[in-house]
Amino acid sequence: MSKLNIVLFGPPGAGKGTQSEFLIKQYDLVHLSTGDLLRAEIKAETELGLAARELMDQGELVADHIVIGMIRNKMEAFNDAAGFIFDGFPRTEAQAKALDAMLNAKSEPIVAMLSLEVPDEELVKRLLERGKSSGRVDDQDEVTARKRISVYAKETAPLKEYYKAQGKYKAIDGVGSIADITGRLTKALG
Ligand code: B4P
């Protein structure tokens, strides 16, 4: 059976992590969040984590080769998975091309890129709300939240065109209750 490899796309605060929790259970997938992987490196105080921390705290992207290497390692560790949800990855065209190369080499391409669409003001509200309890430095103030949204608009949003050209882009309204949005994602996956 072909693998269900999905890119769950969207700006910071769009609900990628939230919706991934449901999708991994529903479709028996492995969740690969580069944000979670980087935060684990920071917690473990590895060299990689120390290098990534400052950039993340400022709302900047971490270098492509670092996140691509992390994803490659994890994919190899879960070779038998029914599929992967890529959450927060790819974020640049170089990352998207590297992911395609890894998956095409195994004839297991991305089947869909589900893009959660949420207005900027709602994103800022959600990030600051999470900041009250998450302890995440990048969620603590409005300037950093807006910085992350502008990095997304400039460097990451153009990937919609990359996946559109492959016929894989699907826009999903990311405003509403968590359950409603889950329903929209499930419907999009057919
Ligand atoms: P991430 O961890 O990916 O952070 P994020 O973009 O904020 O996404 P996250 O998954 O946490 O949030 P979600 O949309 O689920 O990245 C953090 C940093 O790591 C980046 O800034 C960058 O520095 C670095 N990084 C990560 N990947 C990288 C890569 N590939 N390349 C380079 N650098 C990389 O938002 C969820 C929030 O919204 C929650 O608080 C939730 O409660 C709320 N929410 C969800 N659904 C809702 C709904 N329907 N209504 C109201 N609130 C909702």
C-alpha cells in the first residue's frame, strides 16, 4: 500500500501541532515536527540545540542543512511507518526540494499539502495566549510573534506555489473550533 505522506502547512499558530495530534491517531502516522525536534535538542543542551536556540527565540529560521538532517534521521528511524505528517517542515524551497528528493528516492511522494489558512490578527492572539502557559520564548511578546509571521510570509508561504505546481496544494480554513477544522482536514484527505 502506498504511504500517506502529508505536509501540514500554515503560519505559526495556525494549529499544525494541534491538528497533527488527531491525524496521527486517525491514520496511524508518524508525526515529524521540526519545531518539536529542535526544542528537544535545546532541552538536551546539545551543540545543535545551542546553535538553534538564539535564532528560534528571535523568530528566525534555523539553517536548512540542520533541519533537513534531523528529518532524514527520523525518517530512517521510522522506515516502516504507514506515512508521515511533516509539521513545520518544509519552510523553504531548499527544504521542499530536499524532502522531495528523499521521498522520491523511495517512490513514496507527498500525497497532499494541507495549508491551514488563518488571518494574522488571529495568529497573534493565539501565540500570545499560548505564551502565557507554554514557556516558549518565541510566544512571549507581540514583536516576536509578528516577526515569525513575517518570516513565514516571506520565506515559507511561497511554497504554496511549489506544491500547487505539483497539484498537491489544498487550502483549509483554519478558523473555527478544533473539531470543525479536523473535519475539514479529513474531508480534504478523502
Ligand atoms: P514551530 O514549532 O513549527 O512553531 P509554530 O510555527 O508556532 O507551530 P506550532 O505547531 O507550534 O503551532 P500551531 O500552528 O500548532 O517552530 C518554532 C521555531 O522553530 C520556528 O520559528 C523556527 O525558528 C524553528 N523551525 C521549526 N521548523 C523549522 C524549519 N523547517 N526550518 C527552519 N526553522 C525551523 O499553533 C497552535 C496554537 O494555536 C496553540 O496554542 C493552540 O492551542 C492554538 N489553536 C490551535 N487550533 C486552534 C483553533 N482552532 N482555535 C483557537 N486556537 C487554536
